[in-house]
Amino acid sequence: MAKSYTLLETLDYLLDSSETESCPEDTEADDSEPEDCIPPEENTGLEEECQESEEDCEEADADQTFVSKNGNITWTASPPPQGPGRASAARVIKLTPGPTRFAISRVEDIKSSFLLFFPSTIQNILVEMTNLEGNRVFGDDWRDVDWTDMEAYIGLLLLAGVYRSNNEALSSLWEAETGRAIFRAVMSLRRFRRLSKVIRFDDRATRPARRESDKLAPIRDVWNLWVERLPLMCNPGLDITVDECLVPFRGRCSFKQYMPSKPAKYGIKIWAACDARTSYAWNMQVYTGKPQDGQPERNQGMRVVLDLTTGLQGHTVTCDNFFTSYALGQELLRRKLTMVGTVRKNKPELPPALLTTRDRVCFSSIFAFTETHSLVSYCPKKGKNVLLMSTCHKDAKVSDREDKKPDVILDYNHCKGGVDNLDKMVASYSCKRKTNRWPMVVFRGRPIVDFTDNDS
């Protein structure tokens, strides 16, 4: 017969059983501690050591230095400290952007705006030298021209550009039935052809002596007088673009250039400094090839930029890798100008660490800094990198875009097309006509008449 228990005996039995089962587990837990179990005080100290080690690694990366290929420049991975204070003088514009007071006070209509670029000195040269050549070629059959005749001639050139008929035959423009009546009303086709044949910009008798020292002698006086007018009419904005443009020409010319990257391939090369936003031509130079002694010019890109930016202060000059160099940036800073541009990889001031593309991740950037310059190597795709140098960017900012382009590249892309855009605007309504005389290409082609039409 089974033994019966009272309620108290049953409770005592259950309590004794629970204590017996829990004792081995407690003992095992006390005898073996987990390896990862660390007292709170010791764990806090370990976290501090990890944080200190990470900070040390970051400081080591920031203290990394790069030595240039020529060993003269030491670049650092961290930007120089920028303390609070006023803006640098190289970022303060002295000229108010837009039309100058000189131009505003003299412009009344479209014609007066255009004639501001053709002062009386240029008018006198055109009239005098054209009459001199006309009398030499046609003799008694020549009727002298005055500035009114020259205005009519230039006006017809511009009108042909407006109609986009610069490549249309003259006989077609003067055709009685299919032509345009305004051409016949201004002057006869015979008169227009005669003017095109004898128009001159210098004295042909004294040209050989002047050409010995100046290849641009046939149009030098008119060119210099016209270029002097450009800064008087309009002040550029903050960003200036310096680049080259090509005036198409395939005739005989001692300084004709071949540029395969340009649409025309052959022509006369012109250096230009333009406002990056409006594409106003602020200064220009014609490239006449090697000097008379035959020795190539050294540091030509630097010389061109310094010549074209003379008189500017507080602007940022954007240029391509033909012009950009460490020495150019230093000289522009002395003139209170900054620079942004691509750099050729053979420059001696570049550190080799920024030139390599091995094991580079796409869309990655490596920065290097000096006290005055910043350099960035951006990898747009595997095995290729792009180098840019700047004297106005003082940090390593990268955009939030998918390609993670640095701010230096974005600013360069925004301003690099000033001269190219000028070429596009001028080509839309160009008044150039086919000719075998390169001075006529410079005058009525893209440089003088076309650019004057665009600027005015």
C-alpha cells in the first residue's frame, strides 16, 4: 500500500529536490568563466585603447608626405590649416563685372555699340591704306573710298553672316530674281569685289622691313588697336578661361598651324582670355610660330597666361594642361590671381605616388597639398587617372554624386568652356568669306569683325 504524505511533507520534499538540482549548475558556472567576459572597468580601458589606435592611424595618414619628381617640393596628404580671417586678396575682384562706364556712357544704339570697337585710328588706317592700294592697282579707274563706304562694306559682310550666307556665291547674293535686294541697294557687285581685292591694313611699300621682325606686320597696327579696345568695354566676372582657338585657313601663311583636335584642322591659332560665363573676349594674341632666330620658346604656356591676364586681380584663371604648372600658380598668386587646371603627368613638380593607377578603386581621389597649391588625382575608371592643380581650393572636398568627383574637377568643368563657347557663338553667324590672303581672314573672319559682332 502506497504511503500517503501530508501537505507539509510534500512541500518539504519538493523544496529539497529543487535545491539539489540547482547546485551543480551553480558550481559549474562559478568554476568556468567565459573567455570574453571582462569586468566593466577593464572593458572601458580596452575601448579607449582601440579608439586611440584608430586616431593614431588617422594621424599617420594625415602626416603622410609626397616628394615631387624633381625633389624640390614636398606635398602633404592633409590640407594646411585655415584660420579665421578676411578673404585672401587673390579672391577679391577689383573690377565690377559687366559693361564699363566708358561703354555705357557712349552706347546709344546697335551701331554705336559696334563702332566702339572701331575707333577713328582704325578707321583712318582702313581708308588710307585701301585707297593707296586701290590707286596702285586700278590707277585712274579707282574712286577713293571714305569711312561711309567702309561701313557699307562691313555691313554687307555682317548681313551675309546674319543670313548664314557666308559660303554662298556673291553672284547669288546680288542676283536680281533670287538674291536679296538690300545687297544691290547698298553697292554694286563690282564695287564690292573691288573693295575685297584692294582692302589693306598697312603700307605695302614698307612691309618687307617690318616683316623681318614681325610676322603679323600686314595687320599688326589694326590688330593691336582693336585688342586695346576689348578691356575698355566690359569687365569679366570671377572666372576667366584661357584657351586656344583656330581660325580656319588653308592658304599660304608662314605661321599656319595644324591642330587635329579642331574641326577645321588647319588655320591661324589665337590665344584668348574670355569670361567663363558670358564668353566675352577680354584679351587675345595671335600665335605667329617660332621666333625669327628659330629657337623654340620656353615656358610658352606660362608666358601666354601672364600676358592675357595682365590688369586682372581677384579672378580665378581656368586653363588646360598646356598652360598649368606649379610656377604659373605661384606667379599668379603674386599678381593676386588664382588658378585651376589640368596637369600633364610629365611635370617635374608632381609626386610619383599620385601618378600610379595600380590597385586604384574607381571614383577614388588622392589629394596632396602645399601651403599654396592643392593637387588631386581622380580615377574615373580602372587604369586611368586625371590630375588637376589648384591654388583656390584648400581642402579635400568630394561631391555627393555617384561618381564622387572632387569639387576641384566640378569647378574646372564648369569654367573650362569659355573660349569654346565663344567659337560656337561666332560660328553661328560668321561673316568670313573664302580668300587666299590671311590678313583678310584675321580681319573679316573670326577674330576682328566676327568677335566684334559677338562682343557688341
